[in-house]
Amino acid sequence: MTEAAPERSTGEWFDSLAEVGWRPGLERMGPLMELLGSPQDRYRTVHVVGTNGKTSTTLYGAALLGAAGMSAGSHTSPHLTDWTERIRVSGEPIGAAAWGAALEKVRPVVDQVEARMPDHGSLSQFEVATAAGFVALADAGVEAAMIEAGMGGRLDSTNVISSETTVLTSIGLDHTEWLGETELEIAGEKLAVLRPDTRLVVGPLREEVRDLAVRTAADRGCELVEVGDPGPGPAAPEGQYARIDFALALAATEPLTGPMDEASRRLALDRAGVRGRLEVTGSDPPVVFDVAHNRDGIRAVVEALGEVIGDRQLAVVFGCLSDRDPVQLLEPLVTRTAALFACQAPDLVGSRARTGLPAEAIAAAARELGMEAEPLPEPVDALAAAVSAAAAFDGAVLVCGSHGLVASLSALQP
């Protein structure tokens, strides 16, 4: 008689979902949340959508809620080093025990949904993680939570919340294979999460996208709030794009917190824990980490660097995923870059298709743009070479192009 295979632990089960990847649609997510008792409805929510700036805005918003005395949580993606980073309560990741407990509640319900809906396929890892995150926030008893959309909005797994405010941070051409070929199409997918008779907060948008936001808000009876860069100040982060993210968070949370004084805003900045966004380590030379991974995001980083490192030239460590156009991504870096060290970014967890682009391909793209480029496949080797080069010409190091690249290298910095 054949001995039955031992049952997988919940952690092993969750890891086994990795290759399912992202699958649009709420056909599975809606029933899953209903069977779990709709934990996402036990606290007030703000939904953050957009191309760039979502995670920063989400974390700033949660910190502002906390600074106002509320029990606040956040739900972000992707993580840099650990799944527990995605769910924070009072600014801190929930920890392995709470994450495991949430998965334990979700696991049997996943089996029920899949048994009842065999034609809809298995739930993806992102769907399961999103559900577990909503459960963990409810179990922690938060009063309010900032929820970042994963991809798009209309068909994203997070679009099961009854958000009081929707934030549209920015619109750019990213994930076009899923969201549309134009900025208007992408904006439409993201604005689809806006609930009637709520609020829409938007950052700076191109004219036609702004017009769509105005029409969408009017059609759904929503208040529209537009914010821009408030300028440098003692209660604002460095860098234009970071200040806009903070301003978005302020506008999004004000109905919950009331007006925030300067001391409270500064407290929120101290507690926000925004990693991998204009994150500076070291001083000789300074090393700047930023997870920007599309053209608009990298352009925003370049524009913000002056406030962080002055006019120093850059030794860039760059790696991106294989579904990216490296020429497009590198173009904003041309004028600030003295030397580029191309490496192969770590593969995106949970996807066979989204592997790191080879270093040679990135270096070739850089040379097309007239940049001096050296391929060093291992990220740690590329960082060491960039630090040496920047020290020689009194410059600074910038690491960007991929979440995985930033995660792998920032963990090595003191």
C-alpha cells in the first residue's frame, strides 16, 4: 500500500502558488472575501491607484492616520525582502506569526472557492496574499487602512474594498499588455475603482488624463481634489515626486484626521518607513536606491536627485526585467550618468516570464544612447564597481530599474 504524501504546511502551500502569477478579474476574489466574512469592510479604507508613487503615498497616508491618533494599517505591493512587509500596522510589518495566522484562515476557504468554481481556475498567489492581508488588518483591529492596488484597478484583487477616497497618483505607460496601449486606456482602468459619492484625489496629470478624471468624478458624484508639489519645507520629504506623494496622502486622509499641524506631519514623515524611494546610504560616495522601473519613474528620480545629492554625476547600477525596453528606461539617465554598470536583476518572484534581462543586453542598449557601459552580471559586482568609479570622480551611485535589484543590494548596505 502506497503511503500518503505528508500534507504541506501553510507556508509551503502558499509558496506553491508562486507560478500562478497575476490574473485579472474579481470572479474568484469576490466569493473568497464573502466566505471569509468580508474582513475588508471592518475598517475604513482609502484606495491608492496609479502608475508611480502608489507605495509611498500609501505608507505616508498610514503614517498620517497614525500621527492623528488612529489605529492604522497599510497594504502595499510588491515587497522588497519579505511578504510581511506588505501588511503594516502602526507602521510596522505584521510579523511572521500574524501573517501565518491570516494564511491559515484563508487556506481552507480557497479550497472551497476553487471547488465551487472549477471553470475559473486556481486562485493566484496575489489574490491569496491580498485576502490574507485584509484578514490580518481586521484581526489587528485597525480603524482605517491605506490600500495600494497591485496592477491597474478595475480587475485588481484589491478592488473589493468600499473605499471612501480614491487616490490617482500618476499615469504612465506601464503594463500595457494588461491595461491598454495609451495613457487614457490605462487611466480608465485605474479610475474604474472610484465609488459613487466618494472623493477622488489626483496628482499632476497630462491634460487629456486630467479631463478623464474630472469627467469620471462628475459622472459618479464625487468630490475632486487636485494636488501638486507644495515645495520644500520642514514637514515635507526631499525630492519633488516624494513631496507630491506626501501631499496626495495628506489630501486623502484629511477627512479622517482633520487638518494636520506641522508637528503631526513631521511625526508621520519620521514613521512612514518608505524604503527604496530616494533612499540614501553612505556618504563617500552616497548611494541612492530607488525602485523606479519605468521611464516616467526614472525621469522623476533624475529630477529629484538635485535636492538629494546636488549636481554630482552618477555611476549607475542598472538592471531590469526581460519584458522591459532598456533603451526607453535608460534614456532619462543619459545626461547625469558618467558610467553605467549593467547587471542582471533578480527574477520577479512568482513569474517564469519576468526574469532579469541579461547584463550584456542592457549594456548594448546603453551604448546605443552614447553611454559608457560595462556589463557585470552579478549585482554585487556592479555595485562594487560603481562605488569605486563614483569615488574616483567625486560622484554618487544610483541603483534603479527593478524592485528585486534594489532589494538585493540595499540589504548589503550598512
